[in-house]
Amino acid sequence: MLETIAYILAGIGLFFVGVRNVCDTLQSITSLKVRKMFSNLSNHKMHQSLWGVLLGMITQSSSTASFIVTGLVSGRLIPLRNAMKIILWAEIGTTFLVFLAAIKYKIAILFLLALTGMLYESDTTTRKSQITKIFFGIGLLLFGFHFVQTYAHIIIESEWGTGLLKQATTSYIFLFIVGVLLRFLAQSSSAVALLAIPLYSSGLIDIVGIQLLVYSTFLGSGITTYLYSAKMKGLTMQLILFKIVSDIIGSIVMVLLLILEHNTTIPLIESMIQNLTSNTTQQVAFLFASAKIIQVIVISLPLKYFENLVKRYSPPTNVEDIAELQYLNGQKQLEPDAVIKLGYMETSRILDNLPHYLDSVRPEITTVKTTPNKLNLAISTISFEMDNIIKELYRHPLNNSTTESIVRFQQQLGSISSLNDTLNEFVMTHFQFSKTKTESAGSLHNITESLHVLLVSMNDSIEGDTSEDYELLINLTLDRGPMMENFRQRYIKKQNELSSDEQYQIMRITELFQRSVWLINNWARFMYKKVEDNANAS
């Protein structure tokens, strides 16, 4: 039993790693073609239904399908509304358990892991590596799900599990509770329905009992999804929250229909399945399919309401807010000059967040809003979106002045993007050095504070947006090479006990500081030229 529990826990661990891998990789996608591919797949109703049904068939768990699609939503590759429709269709797909019986499910997962594992690369900048990491994450996710499902069956089919099922038949309420538990253990509503067929065929469970057992899996699915998403928030939680709400409502609706049918003369689900066939296995199949279809219909009608509900209860996190365009979102049809103006407003939002990079290495900051890596991903995402929008402007007929404005904006955006990556590396190197040389952490305080002042001044200058503001920033960011070289020599001489690796880290920190200063200076010169040209033009 202990070994079985260990396998189940290992499966849950693999599931979590797979989900995180899929979400992170989809968020980091920078290939325009890949992003458009995902977007196009979700824009048509036929694609949504096909995609959803296939996900349900392959995973045999709408909860698992939800976690896969969540990665697409969190990466803003597909809208939340489209993802919700895909998940509803995945509910229908889970009824096709025969599809899984026709293929070697475990072998297919192992081949997927083997192939993607051999092609796996840590670099995610190429389309090939991005797609590989996505499918590797899906493979881990499914393999973990398979572990849990396989070894949970051992517990269910054991003497203890069989006894529990037999005991459950003595009480409808207890049977409903057992159904919820079985759904959690089996990780699949259709698997629970199949497990219940022998009990129904042998007469241990009557028609009411089999309905309760099937309907309880809806609630079990919601509870399972909630437990697997306990640490999620923001965009990643929105689709999961929708899944939980739809499962709870589905369970309530089906139980109410059962009560209505048995307390009135209205023929509903029970009458329908008994009129369709006398075969008990087919009756369970029709019962399960009809329950899923009714759930989808009930949830689809007020879909917009549910969308607003989950957005209200799980708003985007601070980092997700940074990664979303506010001024250029939906404004791609504007004239080029207007797009450039809005682009500078988006740039101002980025500059406002750059000083937060240093929060984790400034002792006086007690509350860090986000990690440098997450901030880097958010700023990279919005910079990439802006760059794509600006590139689209070249499709318009442009005069020389507008073309020059576009080029200048791309140049300053390029400086900010490079500064974003440089600051992230600076903080990570600084943090690692301070961790190993805690007594020397204070020696780098002046460098960190100087860089923080420059970042704040950078933000102040774009708010003033005058040539004097940018000229002051240019003067503040003159060549710091000699000063940094002097600091390195004095520090290394003072700290004779530094290892070669620690000396390299000091060199790297000061080099990154110099590069940051140069990039700020470069950006200030672009902006100074812009203001001067605008003044001359007017």
C-alpha cells in the first residue's frame, strides 16, 4: 500500500511539473507565427469544438484539459471566452472512453516523452524548442495523470475499496460522497462510471444510485481541480475557476433533475435512458453522455456572465498587468503617428516598473512585488507585442518624417528591451554573490543605489519629456568605465579570500552596471533627438 501511495504522489508531482512547464513555455513564446497559429485555432467555432473534443478524448479528464488550455490563456495566446468554450467541448470528449481503449495510451505517452526529451533544449527562443517544450510538458502532465489513475485503481479495486463501494449502496447520500472520492482517486469521471457498471448490472445499485454516482463525479471533478490549482492566481486561475464553477453547477442541476423526475410525473433522464436501451452498460453510457451534454448547455447559456465572474474574482496579477498592452490594445487600425504616440505611453509604463528590479537586492526594501524573472518575462512580452504592432506600420504609405519616427521608436524600444534583460542578469548575479559572500554584500550597495537613481531619473525624464530632462540624464550617464575599473581593483585587492568564481561575479556585476548605464544613455540620446526634432518641426 505504501508503494502505491508513493506512485500516486509521484504522479501528482509530475502532473504539477508538466502544468508549470506548459504554462511557462506558452507565456514565453515570441514567435509571431506560433502565436497566430494558436489564436487562429481558437477563433472559429468548428476549431473550438474539435479541439475541445480531442482534448477530452485524449486526456479523459476535463480537469487535465483545463490545465493544458490554461497555459494558452495565461500566455494570452487565446481569449478566455474561447478557452471556456474549448473546455465545455472537452466535457463532451471525456465520454469517448472507448477511444482510449482502442490505442495504447501509456505507450503513446512514453513515446511522446522520449521524442520530446531527446529534442528538449533549455533555449526557448526558437519555434522548434518552444513547441518541443510544450509537448514535453504535456507528456509529463499526462504521464503523471496516468500514474495517479493506474495506482488509484489498485486502491479502488482492493478489498478496502470494494467494501467501501458495497457499503455505499446502503445510503444514497453516502453513495454520492463515495462518488466524489472515487472521482478524486481515479482522476476521471468516465473511469468512475465504468467502475460502477458491474455494481449496476448486478443489482447492487439501482437506477437512482447509478445516477447519483455519475452526478457526484461532477462535484468530484470540481474539488479535484481546486486542489490542483491551490497556488494559482490571476490569469492562470480564471479558466480553472470557470471549470470549478461549471462542475458544481452541473452537479447541482443534475441532482435537481433527478429529484424533480422522482417527485413528479415529468419524464426526464431516467425515462429517456430506459426507453433507449435495456442494456445496463449502454444505459450508463447514455446517462453519462446526457449529463455532460446538459451541463454544457446549462453553462453555455450565461457564458458571458461566467466570464465576467471569473475575471472579477481572479483579476490579473501585477506582473500580468504589466505584460498586457493598455493603450495599444485593439488600436492597430489607427494612423501610424497615433500608434507611435500611444507606443511611447506604453513605454512609460515599462520605465515605471524598471526600478522594481532592484527591490530584491536593496536591504531597505522589505516587500518585493515580484521576482526579477517574472518582471523580465512581463516586460519582454509587452515589448514583443509593441514591436509587432510597429512592424505592421510599414504596410501603410509613409512619408519620410513618419518613417523616421517609427525607426526612432524601434531604436528606443530596443534599448529598453536590452536594458530589461541586462537588469535581470545584474540582479541575479548580484543576488548570487551576496548569498555566498554575505559579509561583502554591503560593498555593492553604492552601485545598486546609483543604478536605482538612474532608473528613477529615466522615468522622471519621460514624464517631463523636455530636452533639458534628457540632457540631464545624458550627463548623469557619461562613461563610468574608469570608475568601475577602479572599484574592481580596490575590491578584489581588499578581498584577498575571493575565489576565482567570486572575482568573476564582481567583474560581471560591474560590467552589467556599465552596460545598463550605457543603455540608459543611449535611450536618453534617442529621446533628446526626438524632442529636438519635434520642436524644430513646430
